[in-house]
Amino acid sequence: MKKVNAFGAIFLMAIVLFTSCLGDGSNTQSATTVGVVRYDYKSGKYLLDTYGWGVFYSSALNSTTEGACYYFNFELDYDLADNNSSVVNTTGYYTISIGTKYEVARYSMSPVLLDTTTLLTNEIPLVNPLASVDGYVKGIFFLQHTYKQPEDQKYAWSLSYDTQNAVIEESGKRIYDVFIRAAISGSAGTKTATEGGVANAYNMKSFFESAAYVEKNQTDKVVNVRFNYVSDITDGKIVWKKSDIISVYTDLILAEDN
């Protein structure tokens, strides 16, 4: 059983794409991360709550909407007047320039487990439900999944768990099993199946918060999450497989949810 700290090494694959120019006379930093948009009534601006960087503002957000979820790269110039420490202490955010941003679909997590013995309409198997784990921001979990399907297909995703049997114990570890599934949305593709992937955002706030309040009183003080996924469909029957375990520290979950 492999245990992965979700707020550790696995995030380095996608999040620590970081460049610092502090040593060449330029007081700027550049990176790629994820964020969730919220409207700030005090400033009258759309802001980005981000993974690992705090709160950002950019004029590129002026046409966005509350709750939108983005992967984006940015440059943060500390020499800007708006980024003076006294200004930031007042406004609560840094002003950045965004190079590119990519909005991803946002899904809710259901506390009612879908029937694991019955195929969804046009369900597809997955290659890896956790191809990349990219951040947890205000209850929103950013994940990337891979599959082998025609590239001209679209999908609907679902994430659910059984609230009555949410946690099990294996080898002394308390593990929360969740179930992720995907089905073709619209027409089936006509192109040759190739391995592809998608990034999604999932609202797991209630799930993580409830689990964290329980697990903070346990020895490890982590929420161990394991994704169950359809790895194959044989003769109309589902073949289930389990992902590696993601371990998220309870204090980080509760800090994000405040």
C-alpha cells in the first residue's frame, strides 16, 4: 500500500514550475498554479484564492465568474506599488500579470454512492484517476485523469462516496474510499483511441472537512483518501481498481476551510 502526501512530493509535478529572478536585479517571481475565483465585495474585484501563493488579483479576471477554477501561469512583481507590503496588508492580495489561464470543469461530490455493480450509460474505463494531484483550494481539489479513448469525445464525471461506510482500516491505516467515474457526454467519438487526459476540479469541502474533524483526534492527523475507479469493462461487467493513497494533513484542510 503506497502512501502519498498530497501536500508534498506529488504536487511538485505540476505546481512547482517556479522561476525566481531575485538574483539578477529583478524582483519578480513566476510560477504555475491553480486557483478558485471569488468576488471580493470590499474591493469590488474578482480575486483568485490559490494553492501555495495566497490571494491574487489580475485585470485578466475582470470577465470571469464566481467559483471558476483555473490552472494559470503568472508573474508577480514585488516592485509594483500595489505589491508594497503596506498596501498588500490593507487589500489582502497581490497584483499579478497572468500569462495563460485554462478554466477547468467543476464538479460536486455526492454523499450518495452510485451503484458500483451497474454500468453508467456510455461509461468508460480510466487509465489513471490520479495522473496528477495539483492542489486543494478552499475545498476544491484539482486533479488530472488519464484514459484511452477517441480524442473527439466529451465526458461527464462523477465523484461519490458512502457516508455510512466512509472509512475502513487496513494495515493500521484509516482509509476513506471514494469512487470516481466517467461517461461519454453526447456522441461517441469516431477517431482512433489514444491515451489522453483531462484536468477537473471537485468540490470536496464537506467531505474533507467532516473527515478532518474526525482524524485530527487520531494519531496520524491525516485524511487518507483512495480513489476507486473503473479500470476495465469486460462483457458488460465492471472491473474495479484502487489508486494509491493520498494523505492530506488535517490542519491544512481545516486552515483552508476557514
